[in-house]
Amino acid sequence: MAHSLASTVQQLFPNLQLPVPRPESLPLEVRSPIDGSVLARLGQASAADVNLVAQKAEEAFLAWRRVPAPQRGNLVRVLGEKVRAQKSSLGQLISLEMGKILQEGLGEVQEVIDICEFAVGLSRQLYGLTIASERPDHKLLETWHPLGPVAIISAFNFPMAVWAWNAALALVCGNPVIWKPSEKTPLSALALHALLLEAAQEQGIAIGGLSAVVIGDKSAGESLVAHPAVRLVSATGSTGMGRKVGQTCAALFKRPLLELGGNNAAILTPSAELDLALRAITFSAVGTAGQRCTTLRRLFVHQSLYDTVIVRLKAIYESVPVGDPLEAGTLVGPLIDRQSYEGMHNTLDRARSLGAKVHFGERIALRGSDSFYVRPALVEMKTQAGPMLEETFAPILYLCPYDSFADAIAMNNAAKHGLSSSVFTGNIYEAEEFLSAAGSDCGIANVNIGTSGAEIGGAFGGEKETGGGRESGSDAWKNYMRRATNTINYGKTLPLAQGIRFEV
């Protein structure tokens, strides 16, 4: 099996150039969560390598910022076309390297395609403003300009889409990009980046340093974040990691764009369409084996529904297909590694110690001792406490009853994170209350749909310890540009603002 999976990667991408390990440093072993086998051994970037990459990006910025935005968009258009042509191979690579089921891998590649299309249109819509001036014969404008090199630090769970959300916008906005992927999923990064280089070559774009990939552990990311050439750091990962990135950026007066943890909740009300709600809850809770930042982790069920809901969810969880993510019919693949499994196991033990009733969550013996397949867990809690208020990156769904809708909203907002949330209701008053200023305090608030599965047209991100960043659609492009206010005097006099008189 070890030979088989590594060979599959080679067959999918026979021309993929991999960084060769250096004699003086340990190679990075890339393992498949499907069976724990080694897919590749890669060379890792040193601090000197990161410095060189950042310097080249700074040089590239001087040329790329002068290229008209629609031409920059054309590069992203060609990238999207190449990704579409390679969708099947890229989706399989995601499954091999990260472990999500093939349908989700293909969906992630589609996100790359979609954001490329969005960015192409955006390249002709980087609008500023004309503002009414209080002074005669004066024009007041607001314009947007490229910012500078953008560093993208992505997590293992979305090894392609997160880069694309950032890179597609950054490139059309006039910025070079440097990608530091998770050390758990670097092959996906190298494969996708190779398509961008092909697109640039076909378009005759000979700007060295316009895009680069840095392979390595957290030390490579730290060097990149601290480099003075980098003007924006988009970091996706844990709150702990984001706190360090934010502090470094603050000290150097550069922009952080942080997409961190999420302890997402849903409220199930008596008026909900129960069949629809249970389908949405299941996908949100067990999809990607619970390894999404938008995974549903807390479910507040009205006490009148609670007994019915727990019986139906137990039946669903007992039968949900867990197995090889490349096999048809599988809905839950493996956890990424042993550390994730141990985190899930320890969390369930903590919940039991608080008196919680735990259903499922056991490890399933598949593919040997180096793979970690689990049956998603349901945990009944009488009150919200302990690990329920923490994010565990695994398929654990806590259920807790509630009496009043106000109580449910308060429990939703009690978590330190504020990424995604949803309510299932047929009551317009409850729906509108949930979406109001007094409702959910999350960056994403949904009605009659789960917490995961965001579209690229809307800005993605959350509040509180989720970091406050926004990526992808809407006006997220403004993160990647600097704003300038311009005043033009086309008259023969010099009136001052606020009626100030200053005669010399």
C-alpha cells in the first residue's frame, strides 16, 4: 500500500518538481492519512532561503504593480482554466494527502476555480470614490493601489482553497505572493503552484519572484512573517498560532489577516423542518472528519425535541460510512494523524469526567496502526461546560437542551471563537432575531443551513478569537491594497478646508 499511494501521486503529476532534501538538514516526510505511508520526502527551506524568496518578491512587486489590473486578471483566468482541466487529479491529491473524501476534494478544487473567476471580474472593478469637496474648484478622490508582497500561511484541512482565496485576489490587486503551506500537505501546494507558473509562462510574464512556495515547519513561517519585505500576512490555523502572528505583525506595523479557530454552534427550534435540519447538522458535524474550521461542534436543541433528536442522530451516526476517502460511498475519511486522534480521545475522556454521556467516537481498525479512522462522536451535556467551550479539531458534536430562545443565543455566543453559526427555525421572528445585532456574534450566521459550506461570493471570516479577518468574496480585496485620499486643485486660488484663513 505504501508503494501504491506514492506511485499514485507520481502518476497523477509525473512532472511535479519536488525540492530535494539537503544533506545537512532533515527531510520533511509527507505521509498519507489513508494508511500512514510516506508519499514523499522533501527538502525544507532555511531562514536564508526565506530571506531570498522575500527579496525576490519585493523586486517583483516593483514590476507587477505597473501591470494593468485586467492583464493581471488574465493570469488568474488562465490559472483557473488549468485548474479546471486538472480538477480530477487535484481532487485525488487532496484526498491522498489530507484524507478528505474525494467529493470534498473535488469541491475544494472547484472553490479554486470559482475564486479565480471571481478575481478575473474583480480585476476590472477595483473602484475608488469621487467625494464632494467643500472647497471650490477642488476634486476629492479615494484611490486604491497595490500593497506589496503577501505571505499566505495555510492549514492542512484546505490545502488548496485557502491559498486561492488569498492569491487570486492578491495577484489581481498587484501583489506578489509567497505561500507557506502546512508541513502536512505540501504536495497539494506544489502541484497547484506549478499550474500558476505554467500560466505565467504561457502569458509571457517573466517576473521572477511573482509567486513562490516555501516548504518547512513553523520556523520557516516565523521567518516569513518577520521579513520586512512582506506587507500582509494571511494566516490560517489555530488561535495560538494566530496570536503569535498578530503580535509579530503589530510590532512591525504590517497587516495581519487572521483566519483562526471556530467552535461553531447551531440552534434547533421546535418549528424547524427536522429532516432538513438533521441532514445539514450531519454534514456540518462529520464532514472532513470534523476537521473544518466551520465544523458544527455545539448543538442546542429545544427540550421538546431533545429526545427525538438524540435518537435520530444516534441512528445516523451509527450507520455513517467511515473508510477510505477514495472509495465511492465513504462519507468520513481518516483524521490527519495520531496527534489529532489523541486530542479527540482525551477530549472525550474529559467530557465523561464531567458526567457527559458519550456515544461512539471509537477508533476503527482500518489500514493498519499508522492510520486513524474514528466513528464521529455524539456527546450529551446537561449544561455547556468544560471541553464544550473549547475547539477540538475532530468529529465531536455536543448536544445540550435549552428552554428559551434567548438562552440558546446566549450559549451560542458564550464561546471564545466567533466564526460560524446557524439556526433551524420556521419562525421568522427567531430567524431575524438570530441575524440581528442582538443575535449571533459570529462572522457567519445562517438560517436553515449548516455552519459549513460557505460560498466564495461572500467574505469569509469571524470575530473574537477567530481573528477578525475576511477572505474571498465581497470587498475582501481591500485587504490587499493600500488606500490613498487625493485632493486636486484645478483652480487659481488656494482656499483652505474648514474655512481657515492663512494669508502670507
